[in-house]
Amino acid sequence: MSHALRDDGSLTESCEQCGTDTPHEVSIEIRTEGSGENEEFSREPYRVASCTRCGHETTTRMNDR
Ligand SMILES: [Zn+2]
């Protein structure tokens, strides 16, 4: 992990669009998986980091194994 968490809640991560480390705004989203036909859809937390320079979003499933 090369993340540097800062006081304002933003952190610096590499952006594939910018090709360099840029400040990112990070939020957590709960997204529902499944089509709806199956009632056993699950709600998974995703970490969404958006580059404050170009706006590119990187979504990472948090409990991916
Ligand atoms: Zn960027």
C-alpha cells in the first residue's frame, strides 16, 4: 500500500489517466449485486477513488478475495 491518508480525507494515489500520483477523493459505496430475479443478491461495499485532477474514477471491491 502506498497510500498517504491526509487530514482532509483525500489521499494520493496513482492515476492511470494522469500517469502519475494525484490527489484523490475517496468514498465508500454500497452497491447491490445481482439481477433481482434471484432474491439472494448481496450488497457489497466498494471503494470509489476519483482523481481530483482529471476526474477518473477507480472502483475497487473492498472484500474481494
Ligand atoms: Zn487523473
